[in-house]
Amino acid sequence: MDLVVEMRFGSHLYGTDTPMSDVDIKGVYLPEARDILRQRITPSVTMTRPKGPGERNQPGDVDREYYSLDRYLNLLSAGQTVAIDMLFAPDTAMTAPPSRLWRDIQANATRFVSRRASAFVRYCRQQANKYGIKGSRVAAARRALALLTEAEATYGATVKFGVLAGELAELAAGTEHMALADTVMPGNRVIRQFEVCGRKIPFTASIKTAREIVQRLVTAYGQRAVQAERQEGIDWKALSHAVRVGREAVELFNSGRIVFPLPYADHIMRIRRGELTYETVAEEIERLLDMVERAAATSSLAESPDEAAMHPEPRDRDDHEPGGPPARFRARPGIASMVLARAGAACHPTRRLTG
């Protein structure tokens, strides 16, 4: 497998590494021609030292993960954060000069990155729901719990949650952090769900189940309030990740790129070391969610990536040029076809992925 690019990732890319950090290597590779023809491409290849049950990485341990070119482009098209971070990694993060193929991909970043980078928005929203202590979230959870507690006493524990459709619609319409949404299930079956503070409850659940879900949510908010007061039991590493991703998202939607190492790496490290209060960090996560959603809505990025360039459609099967390959093996002009056409010459012929 020929390497297209290999880079130091994680804390070594962000500028948040310490002497205790392990080493995270990411890369993109071109599969062997025979694997492509046999359709036996491995989407990703991981390499790490054997570990015992529950054993964690030690300082200096090296974890490697390589994506096939097709897998990487799919991740990029879907707006996955790992692929976007790799795309904007500077030369200082590279373990060796990248191939011309990688340079072509980087040069066409604006065709690949779009507002579809929804993984950023989704992650920020999840983290705000998980760590936020915003008063409106607590109030929304308590209002939902009051409705469900009363409904359980009125209708009984086993009655389907959907019996409250009217009350839930009225509640969601006038309350922040609540919504009704339809989810399409296998077989095109549509299930209506009630969402409160990131928790989704299908109308097919019993009232008791719904009440227990919201009760756990209210309890969790209470625990967070205690943690905020005592500064105990806090996952500072997770909080630092939430702030980092939020800031990256704002930068991406506003400028179309992300600068590494992060200019605010010191701030991320202060959070990770627990030097700020929980309340301060939780409020920052809440603000970042608002900023990310506004930036995504007003971004000059394209609505979606250039799929024709990334995954060009094949020509008609009967369009067979004399002396050329069968039409099913040719593609319309685009970034992907250009990439594949240059693959043999573009990659370092001596840089092989070995394990």
C-alpha cells in the first residue's frame, strides 16, 4: 500500500502535547491495484502495540491509523472532524513530505469542505447538552418531568407516551431545548419523537419509560450543579475537547479553514489541567454552541461538497473508446479521476505501509 500522506495527529497536531502524551499517527494510503480490482480494499488499517485488558497507552506509545483514499474522501464528504483536521494539517505535522496527490487534495479544499460539516455542529450540541448547566436547560427538563409525572398518575405507567401528543406539541412550541421530530425507521416506518435537552423519546415508549428518562436528565443536572460547586468528579479532558471542537467549527465556518497548531492551545491546556471553574467552561461551551450554529447558518462555504469531483459518475457502459479501457472503468473529469490518474506517479514509490 502506497502512502499518500502520514502525519502526527491529536495533541501533537493541536499543540497540546506534553511529555506524558502518546503519539497518534494518521495517514491516507492507495490500495494495491489487485485489491481494487478484487474489491477487497480495507477501509482503514490500525497498528498499535498489544495491550492487556484495561491497559491504557503509556507516554511515547504510537497508535497508527491509515484510511484508504476512498474512505478518506467519504469521511471528508460527510464533514467528519478527523478528515477535516487532517486536510488542514501543516507541513510541520508531516512525518515526511506528502505526495503530490495530497497537495492536490489540499489545493482543492474549498471543493471538499462545506456546510455539511454537521459533525462539528452535532458534537457541539451533544457536549452542551452533556456538560451545560444553563438555566433554560434545567427548566426545560423540569417542565417535561412535571408533565410526565402528572400523566403517569392520570393514564398509568404502561400507556404509550404518544397519548400526550397534543400536550407535548404545546409544550415544545413554547419551550427552548424541546422539539418534536419524525424519524424514518427501516421499512420507511415513521416514528414521532419528543426531544428534550438532546434526549429523544419515541411516542411508542410507555409513559413510565419516558418519565424515567427525563428523571435521569433532571438528576444529572443536579449532579452537575454539585460538581460545579465542589469542582469534583469532572472530566476535564472531555471538556477541553468540547471547547477545542467548538472553536475549530467557528473558525472553519467563518474562514473556510483551520489553523494548526491551535493559537489558543494554552487555553485548552488550562481547561484540561482543571485551572478554570466548571461553571466557566460550561458557559463557554454554551456560548460556542450558539456561535457555531450562527456561523454555520451564515457561512460562505458551499451548501454541500463537490460530489462530482470527489466521486465522479462513470460514463455510459457502451461508451468504449477504441484502445481504451471499458467505460465502466472510466470516470468523468474531476478531482477524483485526476487523483486516480496520477496515483502511480504521485505517491512515493518507496514509502510503503508496513506493520
